[in-house]
Amino acid sequence: MRRTPASTFCVGFCADFIWSKQNIMSRHNDCPGSCSHQDAHAPHRDEHDAAPSSSSRRRFLQSAAAAAAVGSAPYAQAQTQTPPTAEPVARATVPPRAVTLNINGRDYTMQLEPRVTLLDALREYAGLMGTKKGCDRGQCGACTVLANGRRINSCLTLAVMHEGDAITTVEGLASNGTLSPVQRAFIEQDAFQCGYCTPGQICSATALLSEFDAGGASTVTADVRRRPPQLTDEEIRERMSGNICRCGAYANIVAAVQSAHRGTVGSGTGDTYTTFVIKTSEVA
């Protein structure tokens, strides 16, 4: 096979690839239409004609590889550059200040940062361990307490927001060693197993009964204009839906709320009170 002369192989352009001191290859085109190297190669036409055809393919591959290297050089250099590091943002810290909370009828004055939640204030500063930290996201209801009689998730509110409020935890439901009706009902109906969620369940059930007595309706109330005469199991399940029991004692919890609602509970003194304190307040 006869080799095409080098002067006609340029097909409209000639490229000279030069390596700079920075090891970056550049290309220079000299012949937009007719090859300027034609005359230079003309005296050697016979010599090129005698060369094997593989020489032309080799030169073409070398030129293609050099062009690819030129195109990828800027990208490779950009990849090796170190990104600029941002200086750390200085955050101003707010010093603790005195916060007075009325918890279970007693004033507690604590040095708290504004970011401290009510849950952490109760457990870490006031030393009331009955309120439990479950998910710390307001999803399980284990941290439920009463603020002015209204049930709230103490992990979702700041302690400084409740100065002047009457806060009630599970420790404050009993009076002079006598359990509240809801506490007694939970014991009699065996409405807990591990006991971790029980303080939140009891506080929520206590507020539930108060809301029902005040005429509050739920999403399953048939007629929101009038209060139904009795709480149904469906009403209790809906009103307690914000409290999760991972042990699955839901049937007994509903029975306990029904028992407290109908007033069919015992006295709640003596060993019963001691058992309840061990199962709910001393479980950290």
C-alpha cells in the first residue's frame, strides 16, 4: 500500500505541540487551508513514499493523544488545587442567668442558659427524674408534663419560656402519700411493663380527663357542639395518640383511663404507692 505524502495528510491544518516549562502542552496551527509544510516535505516525497503505511497511522495516533492531553490538562490542574478553607465563624455565647420555675408547687431557682430545654431543666437541674427523655424530638411523649394544666412535650420547649407557669410532673400528682386516681388506675390495670413511658402516659391521661370535663372535643368526636356523656375507647385512643408505649400495653392503658374516668379505682395508699414510685420515678 502506498503511503499518502505528509504534505497532503494535514487535511487543512498542521499542529505543532510544544511542552512549556510548566509541563503544559500547547498546540499551534499554521495552515488553515493549504499546508505551509508542503514545500518542506516535497523534496522528501520519494523517501516518504517508500515508508511503510504504519508510520502514518502512528503519527495520527500520536497527534490525537497529544490533543487529548492538551484538553485534559486544565481539568487535571483544577482537580489538584486545594480549595480555600473558610475561617470558623465566631459564635457569641450567652452566659447563664437565674431562672425560677414553679414545679409541683415549689419554686426552683436555677442558673440556666437560654438554650436549656424544660426537660433538661427538670432532670439535670431540679433533680426530678420522673420525667423521661425518650426521642428528644417530641414524637414519643415520654417527656409529657403539665404547664398550667395543659400537657406539653417538655423536650420541645425552653425552660426560660415557663417562668411564672405552674409546672406539674408525675412526682406532683400524688398528694401526701396518696396516689391520684389516674396513678392508682394504672397500677390496678397493670398499664405498664418497663415503666419508662408511664410518667408521660399518666400526665397525658390526667390532662385528657380535665380536657374532657371542660368539654374539649377530639377528631373522633361525633358532635363537637356537645360533649358526649362518657369517654369511649376510641376517644381515649385518639386523645392519647401522642404517647407511645413500646411495650405495647395500649389495651391496659385504655382500661386504666376508663377506670379513672368512671371512678372505679382503689385508695392508693401503703405498698401500692411505694411500688409505683419504684417503677416510674427511680427509672432514669
